[in-house]
Amino acid sequence: MAKRVYWFGGGKADGGAVDVALLGGKGAHLAEMASLGLPVPPGLTITCDCCEEFFRNDRKLCDDLKADVLAGLKAVEQETGRIFGGSESPLLLSVRSGSRASMPGMLDTVLNLGLNDETVQALGHDAGDARFAWDSYRRFIQMYADVVMGLDNEIFEEVLEDEKGRLGRQNDTDLSAVEWQHVVDLYKRLIEDELDESFPQDPHVQLWKAIAAVFSSWHNARAVTYRTLHRIPETWGTAVNVQAMVFGNLGSTSATGVAFTRNPSTGEKALYGEFLANAQGEDVVAGIRTPQSITEEGRLASGSEKPSMEKLMPETFQEFREICERLERHYQDLQDVEFTVERGKLWMLQTRNGKRTTKAAMRVAVDMVEEGLITEEQAVCRIDPPSLDQLLHPTIDPRVERHQIGSGLPASPGAATGEIVFTAEQAVDAEAEGRRVILVRIETSPEDIHGMHAAEAILTTRGGMTSHAAVVARGMGIPCVVGAGSMRVDLRNELLTGVGGVTLKKGDIVTIDGSSGQILKGSVAMQQPELSGDFGKLMTWADKARRMQVRTNADTPQDARSARSFGAEGIGLCRTEHMFFEGERILAMREMILAEDETARRAALEKLLPLQRSDFTELFTIMHGLPVTIRLLDPPLHEFLPKTEAEIDDVARAMGMPPAFLARRIDAIHEFNPMLGHRGCRLAISYPEIAEMQARAIFEAAAEAARETGEPVELEILVPLVSLRAELDYVKGVIDAVAVEVFGETDVKIGYLTGTMIELPRAAIRAHVIAETAEFFSFGTNDLTQTTFGISRDDAATFIPTYQRKGIIEHDPFVSLDFDGVGELIQIAAERGRKTKPDLKMGICGEHGGDPASIHFCENADLDYVSCSPFRVPVARLAAAQAAIAKRNA
Ligand code: PEP
Ligand code: MG
């Protein structure tokens, strides 16, 4: 076994290198602060590896470890001049957890260890303060009993409250030494009554049991939940830090506090923190006394009468400020520090990179570049890409209480409040009256699109992250929660039932938090998005650093405009089917689908042509010479079919045929598994006139937009769901023939590429053959994930969360690319495609194109671009930059 225990203190630390994986965050940074010569109480760190060993040994500490700890303690004794368990100058210890990733409050800690009936006397004598010693002893018993012996802290608090009541005392600070001594007796008796054992008097027994308890806390329920939520591996384990105690509760020249080296909510460069005089660390957290501001500026801002640390202990404050500045320079990042002042002597107890809001993260990163502390690329890597959502959408004020009535998958970020409506029509009507609505459906279909546009947010009880509702809402940038399986929608009675039987009716107010997936009853305070100048600067640096292009998935002029404002460099996917649902178009579309023969179909297509052409012209004009990828019609036709009697009557009237006849036609084209049925290029092969109409609309629109803007669009036509080269050959033949016709008619020749979606495993495997025809590849990872796993993308939400909970998969493969399976298919396709055409352009247009981990994968697979919904464009620009930087530095 490698070295188990590392020592630090007195301006030195064992081992030199700071290894967070080995020593945990707290241990590594204590060692680093010690090496920098900062005042750190001496101590030792038991490595994270020992945690694993501890569990392997049936939760026992091995003798070698104990021997190493005792050797380390000798050094601590020498450094402090105190003896652990000594009847004079006793050394007291803190035993703290410290894992590799920060897990605030999840793991256990024991303070004041080493006190017993004898050492408490010596401590009191040493400090010249018996009251302090007995107070420390009762704190120790309380904490030790809770963490090591498993007795609830509250039963001790009850005893203390009773005792204070009996003595007529208000505050803990009002109790005398004798009174605390009596509380200690009461506590010890309580332990005996509850557990039938006495409080251990041997400091070494205390130490071994406390270390074991801290290791064990790695597997307590709250820590396990926290790790699941934050994707922290079980295998990491925690380190344990055993350190000499310093006391902030030794009178008015002592204090304890926490601080950030810059303001963590605004990023402003100003020391920011709180402290309590004459207190131990847990008093600050417990909130019994109101902490005081560290700086005078902070005190004035909070309107507090209580003196700041700056005023109260100016010299110590000055030293503390200098240390903070030094730590920032050293770590080149905002630090979150803990400190204690013991009778005027400052001790640093912890430093780590401070958590901050996205706004603060931006400001700190930009300021640090300007201060010459970090480079532009380092600044780019400081921002967590998904956190940009906080800047682009309204979010729920973090200070408000949430009355949660359900939850689902966080499909589209941001939060919105409104009245519940249950149909698209209700949404449209309410919006027309100026009301804000939340559209609640079991699932949405393309027919709901007008209602989705009218709604502030969308909630569905079914569907996964690539379901219709999720994809469309992300495209529109409105909040959406899908797959809220714990909620019930009763469409007939227009009721929404949440957890605990809370039932809401149409018109009741709910709030949807699309960032967390929570559904809240009523309205809550929101924070509005704010794009500061720092955002612009960071994005410029990100753009300088990245290699891949970032395009957008956009089907409407509104999508295209917002995507351009977010910096999209083209359209990577225009799903033309979404253009067929508005107003009168759906009628013509239904006529086309239900037509009995080619002549009738062509007649209906004639009606659609001008509508498609004008849509494309607008898109091309907005994109002004940037690349635009238009995909031919893809989805199964049943999605467009009339469902209600009234809809069937409408279509029958328009087509001049009896409704019963039409109903039979609808039956005839019914499919058992439409996702794997008559869709994608299969439609263009069965009905080439559809592809002809679309190709004509595209070319005519391109000619018109080029005339209007003077910038010819960089046109790419995309054929969906290809698995055979012959399919692509056939459809390309149709497109090319129309091109020749239109170029002849208009006398304008437009350059274009014809490419294919790679979204079926066969296409990926046969990519070298398909690349003989294809002029570009666009990876459709939604369908590729669906067909590789054989998991329906619309039904995944019913069991994927269970898979995650049971540890069968780590993340939803429809959200973040499955590198091992789907990813390997992408690599195979990219490699084989390039073998045939070395310069073959390749991008990704599935929902993964906006997911940072998947974007890293695309960088490593050498794709040329990623394409994502408009509101994810900034996230993708940043993630693509980070991926490029990481690859360069690898
Ligand atoms: C895909 O399958 O990844 C894709 C982009 O197409 P769609 O989501 O429209 O099926
Ligand atoms: Mg697809």
C-alpha cells in the first residue's frame, strides 16, 4: 500500500505535490497553504485510498494506518508543544472529512477531540478560562455522540434548553463554568441511559472511532444522494484531516469566520465575508447569532450596527486581507476561505475555489484576464457552459420557497408562471386575451404547435428529452418539463394531479422550472436575464479558441433570427415538416397525403409549393449567405393526419369526397410502428413528387434570396433516414433533375451539396459506400441513439430514470451521447466516410449538438460543426472552445 498519511504544518508539507485525488480538496489545500508559509494549524491527512481500504476491511482501521497516524501526531505534538491526552497542555484535534469534490455538509466532522474529565481541567488551566474548557467539552460530547455513537443531536439540545430554562438563562454565552460542567454530567448520563455505555475517556479510542465514523459517513444516505445528483463516483472515497484545534471561542480577541475573496454573487472585486467573535465554526453555520461583516464596506452596505472585523481587530484583518490576496494570486481564482483568530493570532483553516453565480463567474474571469492573472483561454475554461442558461432565461429567485407538486425531465431551461390550459386552442385563445398560460399535455404532437407558440411554458407527463415537446420547446427557447410521470393529466375533466394528491384545474396558476424539472404550485419571484459586457468579451475569446463551427437547428424565421443573435454561423438542420402545420397549410398537406393518385397528389403539392418557397426565401434572407441545411420531409405521415371527426370532415370537403371514404384511406395508411415505418427518404422514394416540390421550392427560394441579399446562400440539401446508398442515389437523382430544370427556367445557377443524415446503424457501417454519393454527412444522433439501443425516443422517459437510479446507466443517452456505442458508430462512419472523400464535411444535428460532453466528443472525432437549438448556441460556442483548448493541451 502506498503512503497513507501526509503531514503538514510549520511552513512545510509532506510529499510536495498537491494531489486533490489523493488528499481530497481540504487536505490538498491545507498542505498547499502550509507550504506557502501561511499560518495553518499543523495536522495530517489520511488519504482517500484509505477510505476504500477501510470499507474493504469491514469498516476497520488497519494497524499500519494507526501507526502512521500516531507518527504524524508526534510531529503535530512537536509543532504545537502540546501532548495528545496529556494532563498538561493537552492537544485537541479536529477530525474532518475532505473529499475530492466538494460535498458541502454531507460528510461528518468531530471537533475538540481529546477532551475527557482530566484534559478538560488542564485545558481550562492552560487557557486560564475554565468556562471555555467546559463549553468545549460539552460541544465535543454532543458532536461525538451524534457522529460516532449515533445519538440524535436534538436530544442534547433539549437537555440544554431545559437546563437553561431551569437556570433562567437566555443564551449559551450566559452559562458559567460550573453550569457547563453540570451540562457535561447531564450529557454523559444521557448517553449511558440511551446506549448503556459510557462516553469514552481514552483520547486514542476517541480518535480511532472518530476517523472510522468520518470514513463511514461516505456511505450515509445524504452523501449517496448528493453523489448521484452531482455525478460524483462512489469509488473516490473521502480523505480524513486530523488537525490541531485552534479556538475562536477564547474571549473577545478570538473569532471565527468565512470569506470569499470576491463577491460570489456579483463577481465584484471586494473581500466579502462574515465572522463571529468568541465563537467556534459551527456557531456561524448554526445561525443562532447573527454574524458580523468582515469589512467596513460590507457592514455599511448591510446597515449593521455591529463592528466589522476591519474595525475590531485591524491588524489581524490586514494580515487576513493580504493572505486572501496571496491565495487568489496563487490559485488564480476566487477563493472561499475559513479562518479562526485565537487570541489575536490568525489561523487559516481552509481554502477552495469558491462557488459563484454565472454572472459572477463571468465577471471574475474577465477581470482576472484584465488583471493579468489568467489568460483568455483560461477564462474561457472557467465557465461551465450549461450555466449560461442562467443568463439567457428568467430563473426562479433562489431565495424563494418552492411548493413543489411534481417533477419531470428538465427539457428546456428557464422558468415561467401561468394559468394551466389543456389544449393548444385554449392556449391560443388565452394568449389572444393577453393571459399567460402553461400548456399541459400528456404529450404534444406537431398539431399543438400553435398552442406551444402561445404558451409561456410546456409540461408533459410523458416523453423523453428528444420528444416532440422537448425538441420544439428548446427550439423556441421556452421552458419545458417532460415525462413528469408522477403527475396525472385528466383531459376530460381538465385536471392536473400532482404528488400528494394536489389537484389543479384549468386556470389555476403553476410555475414550470425547465432547468430543474420541477413543477411548483402558484407563482414565485423570478430573476430576469441580463447579458453583461463580460458575456460578449468571453464569447469573443471562445470564438477565437474554437475550431468547430456552431450552427443552429431552426425551422422558422423567429428561430433563425434568435439563433443569429446568439452567434449561430448557419443552419445545420431545417426540419421542413414543422412548416406544414400552420393555418391552411395542414389542410393542403392532408390533401396531399390522402390523395388517391399522383395527379391528385401533385395538385395538392402545387398548393404547398408557394408556401414552402416563401418560407425558404425568408430563412435564406435572414441567414444572409451563411450555410443553410434543408432536410427533405422526414416524419411518418400519420403525424399529419386528421384525427377528430370535424378535422376529417374539413379535409373531405376540401377534397370533394365522402368522410367515410376518407376514414378508410386513413385506416389504410395506418402503421404499427411509424418511427420505423414509411418515413424519411422512404417517402421521397414512394412519392418522388414530394421531393420534387421541395427541391423546386428550395432552388427558387435560393435564387430569390441571392437576388435580394446579393449573398448567395451556401445551400445544403439533406436526405433523411438513409441506410442504403441506392436510396440516396435515387433521391439525389430527383433533386439534381429539378435543379437542372429550375436553373434553366431562372437562368440562375445555385451551388449546392446533397448530403445524408447518418442516423441508422447501417448507414454508419456503410459510410464509405454512402460517401460515394453523399457530399456531406449530418449525424442524426436522436434516431441513431434510438436505433442503436432499440429504445423508442418517445417512450424512454418511462424507464430511463429507473435505469439511472439503479446505476444501470449513468446518464440519459438521449441527452448526452453514449460514447461507447453510438459514439463508436459515429467514429466508424467518420473514418470510413473520409476514406472515400477525405474532405467530406461532417456535423451533428441531433439534440446532442448542444450538450457539452457530446460536443467534446465531436471535437475529438474531428467533425466540422455542431448544430443545436437557438438558445443553446452560446453554450455550444463555449463548449466547442473548451473542447478545442483541451485537445490542444492534451
Ligand atoms: C436526429 O434523428 O438526430 C435528427 C436530428 O432528426 P429528428 O430529430 O428530426 O428525427
Ligand atoms: Mg432523425
